[in-house]
Amino acid sequence: MTSTLPPPAVEEPAPVLAEPAPPRDRTGASRLLLGRDDAAWIRPSLITLLLLTAVLYIWGLGASGWGNAFYSAAVQAGSESWKAFFYGSSDAANAITVDKTPAALWIMAISVRIFGLSSWSILVPQALLGVATTGLLYATVRRAYGPAAGLLAGAVSALTPVAVLMFRFNNPDALLVLLMVAGAYATLRAVETGSTKWIVLTGVFVGFGFLAKMLQALLVVPAFGLAYLIAGPPKLGKRLVQLVLALVALVVSAGWYIAVVELVPASMRPYIGGSQNNSILELTLGYNGLGRLNGDETGSVGGGGGGGGNGGGMWGASGLGRLFESAQGGQISWLLPAALIVLLAGLVITARRARTDLQRAGLIVWGGWLLITGLVFSLMQGIFHAYYTVALAPAAGAVVAMGATLLFQRRRNIFAALTLGAAVAVTAWWSYTLLTRSADFLPWLRLPVLIVGLVAAVAVVASFRLAQRLALVAATVAAVAGLAGPAAYAVQTASEPHTGSIPSAGPAVSGGIGGGPGGGRGRFNRGGGGFPGGGQGGFPGGAGQGGLPGGAAQGGLPGGAGVPGGAQGGGTQGGTQNGGVPGGGLGGRNGGTQDGGGRTGGGMRGGGGMGGLLDAAEVSDEMKALLEENADQYTWVAAAIGSQSASGYQLATEKPVMAVGGFNGTDPSPTLEQFQQYVSEGKIHYFIGGGGFSRGGGNGGSDYSSQISEWVAANFTAKTVGSTTVYDLTSPANDLPSPATPSAGSASGTTTA
């Protein structure tokens, strides 16, 4: 009788090149260079990848100067004062903090304490975090998919243009990404072993990621939790208990800092920058939390929900296509279409495997990370910048490497070969499309990338009939073609300096960041840049240079109101001519007494555009000497509206400069009464005109910085030093009334380091 039973299951082949070599008796240098029992090519390939990554991330770093001076000033402060170090204060006298938790600042501040203040001591630690991310990503992917897949994952991530940008910059994203990759590693080790230790470590890594950039770190939690819930070896009850313990570890790792800051009396710590009520909980859940999703971010430079199409506000249209648009496409999306294709294919291939299958768990971890984070970035209506997408780079690299490995090892199946070929062809087409958006950037590269990629796609499909050696050649050519575009962007990104608050990777692109026809420069460096749809240096809908939506003039706010010292000279003493507010501000230049009359405030730096809000001041030798004179007699050598304005002067002098109103100038710190008290006590030497966003500019916020500007202009004499308007607060022009005593609990911060 003929049996009708199905044939026995065939063990699926191991990934190509994944088999360990026979044990070798290696010692000393050979063991270091070749590994204990790896094949001879593996360890040298990894070392080469890490060395090339280090060169790419460290080469020419000094050209970027202070990078984002907002954070560099806080690093300088933390290197001088342990209190400023702990809180992430903008200055060593602890007036106000940056608008993030400070873990990323801690690493840079320790470096500055050891090596002294310089661009290199601030930026090199960030680059090393990038090298560590590449190595850890390799180690994570290798465990289930083999060394070739690990190397491919590391290369894709390292060459992603936005990763090159952010690992050469001093924003918090570098530490955030490393800690999230560490969380993925710990999750998959927990799946592999069933160990409570590893899943608890996942919570610890994500918790410390929160201390780098707050709630963004939590976007990976659903993927990590789902992967362990599905694939963890223990029984369901124990898995649930372990996940609860991991959640507790996360809360403790992140929450201890929140609890300490929230419980310390306001009079004993700096004001919490970015909040309107001096609360780190408000900052966490509001400005840096739900506000990023719904656009309700009080005190921000605009918000979502109204303009920009699809509820994207001034930060561009939200929607599923956001990551592929001009502003973001060249930053991150080169391999996203391929990642989505191979992720789906990988899940189909592994669908019937055992529950604890490590390869499928890897797809859940990295694929869930990619999908959830990508969807949040696509649909969020609050502040969104293209550089946020660096959080997708490791996940994209891992998914591409894992999916390609699964498909390649099954290339004898025509459907697997066709799927892999389709991913290669789509990558070639999309790389060609992205390269055409940069009209003047390596125009000769576009057609070779397209043609070689399409030929490689055909060869990959044909590989189901080819010998393994020829199939490997086809796969190698496909990888080179797929990485050529992002690699070119990566090298271009590393070859140019990046400064300011909103950097961007790669060359200028049509329709992207940079404003004007052709997209301008494509980044917010000195001298240029704007928001999508804006004029030169402008915001969407803003008329003229530096304009905001609805603003009719240079530097105009919605409805035509000017920012302090804004368009063409600012205003008269205490007055309103041209919509200006005395004290100078965004876009003004040499305002002083020339164009505005009386005690007007000239803007800082000149050049119309965003200087003072997004870029630090360029401090002349004359101005530096003025601030350094008798500096030790004052708690703050100067005060300036907005953190970027203050940061330039602080970094030039290495003395505390008070950032009135925090980053945008819209935080209620200090109040006018507090500022008057500081002046009466002789704690502030100069007031610097210009910078920031006052009169509640943007999405609500406090107008205390405008009140302070008006009071200073009305009671002190302005003088121009270079192109900067300053007021000596120790020499009032009028008799000052005794300031009111600030109410208890309302202090903006302590006045000692």
C-alpha cells in the first residue's frame, strides 16, 4: 500500500558563509587578528569595516567647529560645574537647562574635562559611538544569520548618509542609536537563552536611551517585547513575568533621573528648558512627548495641525510618503523599499518555523523597529527634522542583510530568486531617482548605478541556475550597486562642515531643505538654509528672508509683527516701528541707532535668515575682550535672548552667559522681576541684543524675553561692538526702581556653579 504521508521536513540550509571554521590553535596576535576559531576572512573583514567607519566618521571633524553650539555650550558648562553636568544646564551658573535629558552631554563633558574644550573633544566621542554602533550591529545580526550578513548590516548602517551626519555631530541621537542597538542585542540574547538577565538588560539599555532623547527611545519597545513574547524559550507565564521585570528595569533606569529632578526644589536647580512650568514631567510628556505627535508644543517655533498639508504644519506634510520626499529621501530612504520587500519575504520564509526560531525573532525585532519608528516619523504632526531618521539606519541595515541572506540561500527556488532580484532592481531605480534630485552632484554616477543594478538584478534571478561562486559574484555586484549612491552621499557629507540646529546630510536637492529654486544648500549651515517651502532662510509661507508663515517682512512673525530687532533695524526705544522690539533679534544687522532710532537693538550676525535662532553668534575679538573684562566679578558675563545666541558668546569666553527664555526665547525663565533682581545684585554684566524668538513667538510660550528686552532698552544705554548691540547693565541711564522680590518657588535657577 502506497503511503500518503507527507515527506519528512528537510532541515533548512544554514546561511551562506555562516558555518564556523574548524577550531584552530591560534594564540597571541593571530588570535586577535583572526579570531579563536573563525574562518580566516571574518575577523579581518570586521576590522576593516570598523576602521573604514572610523575614518569616515572622524576625518576632518574639526571643520564643523562647535557643531550644534546649543549642546556644545551645555557641554562646556558641564565641564566646569558638576551641577551643570548633572542637570544639563546651558551655562555653568545654572540658569536653565537644555530641552533634553542630559545623558548624551555627560559623555562629551567628560571628554572635555579630560582633553580640554575643543571641537575634537566634543565630536570625537560621537564618532566613536558610531563605530561602536556598527560593531554591535554586526555582532547582533551575526548570531543568527552569519558573519556575511553581519558585515552587510554594519556597512548599510554605517554608509547611510544621515548616520554619517549624526555620528559626526553633537546632537543626542548618536548615544540614543547605540543604546537602542544594545537593546536589540540584549533582546535577541534573551530569545537565544531564555535568560532573565538579558531581557532585564534590554530594559536598562532602553531606559538609558530615554536619558539621551526621552520618549523617542521607547519606539523600539513594542518590537522588543513582541519578539520575546513570541520567541522566548520559557513558558508563557514566565515570559510575561520576565517582560514585567524588563519594564520595571526600564522605568527605574529612566525614572530615577526624572524623580530626582522633579523632587529637587525649583530654587535649588536650574529651570527646566523647553517646559512652561519648570517641570521635567511636562517636558517629557508635552514638548518632547505627545506634542511631537499632535503638534501641540507650547513655545516651539510653530507647530502642526494647520499648514503644510496633511497636518504636517511647518515641518512638512505628514503621511506615508514623508520619508521618501526630497527633504528626507537622500538622508535615509536608499534601501527602505528593498528592506520592506525582503522583510515581508523573510517573514513568509520563517512563518512555519518553531516558535523560538532566532532568525524570525530577529526579523520581528528589527522589522518592528523599522516599521513602528518609520510610521511615527511619517505621521507625527509636531516638530520633525530629517536627521531624526538616523534612528532607522541600524534597523534598515539589519533587515536588508537578514532578508537578503534568507532569499539568497534559497535562490534555487525561483520565487525567492525573483523576490531578491526585484529588491535589487527597485534599489537601483530608487537610487537613480534620488541621485537625479541632486542635479549637480556626480551626474555621471546615475546611469551606472541604474544599469549595473538592473544587470545585477537579472543575474541574481538567474543565480538559481548558477554555481555558487558565480551567484556570489552576482550578489556582490548587486550590493556594490545598491550601496554606491548612499556611499557617495556619505563621503560628501563627511567632506563638508555642519553647524547649527538643523543639519542635513548630502548635497542640495531639488525641493528639499534649503529654500528657493533647487533647494538651496540643503542644510542649515552658516549663511544659508531654510525650511521646506520657505524663502531664503525662511519658513513655509513666510514672505522674504527669515519670514515666518504669514509674516510680511524680513524677520516677520505671523500677522506682520517683527521679532526683536528684526527686519531692517528693529524698533525705536520701547517702540514698535517696523514691528520691532528693542533688543535686536532674528535677521537684524547693525540695527542700533541707525535704522530704528533711539535705543534699538541690532540683530546678531547679520545676513537675514535664521542667525540667533538656529545658529550661534560669531563673536568678534573686540566683543570677546569686552565680555572677558572683569568677568570673574559676575555670575553671568552677559545675558542674551535664546540659547543659540548665548552659546556663541559662552563658547568664545568659556564664561557663563544666561540664555533668556531657553532655546526659542519662549520659556518663562527668567521673569522680568527675576532679571531685574539679578541686575540689581550685580550678577549680570551685559545684555546682548538679538537672538531667539520673543513676544510668544511661534506656538505660544512666554513673552518675558520681550519684556526684558524692552526694560533693558528703556533703562540702559546701547552701544555697538562690531555688529552687535550691547547694554552695560552695571550703568543704568535712568534711576532704576527697586525690583519686586520673586515669589517663592519661581526662581529660574541657582546663581552659583
